[in-house]
Amino acid sequence: MKEATLNGLEPLFSGAEIEAVMGLWEDHESRYSIMRSLGQRLLASNEILGSPHEQIKILVSQARFADSEEECMYVASIIWSHMRDMDILPKLESTLQDIDAPRQKNESALRTFAERGFVSIGILGSAMDYRYKRRGMPSKSYYEMNVKRAFLVLGEKSISEHVEPWTALMGEFFCC
């Protein structure tokens, strides 16, 4: 597991530092601190190093507003899974009707809507604004409101409360 985590990121550290980091990585309590350090060095280097999935986890760990490491890692997994899916715009018409329906029946559809909407706002926010102004599509704030509501219904209170800073962070890291 250590090998996959630092694979390609070694240029960020000297030889002695790599040994220390690899030793600390064994301690689960130290991993998040190491990810934060990696993120600071990765941002300062202006280089693309390591696997895309590891980079997302490392960059997301820089979010000072997050309530926990678990929140950061869940957001990283959402971003990774939906950035690979070319159809990330959420399907509003069917899903919004399901938000207030029984949770067991629609949890999967609701989670898909929340996650797709979350990534779409962060990565395609300006396109959403354009479509709203030019084509009469739902506004970005409309998506934000419903994504927050969906995450709240799903029991993801922390992410629901942090939709704006998370999507701003995505826009900063992943958009031109």
C-alpha cells in the first residue's frame, strides 16, 4: 500500500525524507498529516506527479474547512469516480421528485444525484451559469440547494454544510 501512495511523488522529498515518510505512513494516525504535507509540496512544485487518484486525495486533504479526514476522503472518492464518468450532469427531473420519497427505495438514485451535482457544480459551474443565462436551464444555485438537501437526507451533514467551499476548491484545482 505504501508503494502505491508515494509512487511517482518521490521527487517531492529528499532520500532521507522519503525513508521517514515511508516509515510514518505505516502509522494510520500519521497518514493524513503526511497527505497534507504532500499536498503542500505538490502545490508548491507546480508539477504533475503520482497517479491522478492519489493527487486528488492529496489535494483534497488541503481543505482546512473540512470537519474530518473521512469527509476529505469521501469527497476525493466522489470526485475521482465522477470525473471519470463523462455524463456528470445530474438528471434533475426524476431525482428531485425522489428526495422526499422513502429513503430505502431511492437512496442510490439520490446519492448519484448528490454526487454528480456536487462534481458538476465544482467543475462545470461557469457552464451551468452560462446555460442558466442563455438557455433557461436551472441555475447553479438551484443545483447547490438541491445537492445540499440531498446530502442532508443521505446523512452527509458535513458535506451538505460545505458544498460551497468544496465546489470552490474543485473549481480552483480542476478547472482552467
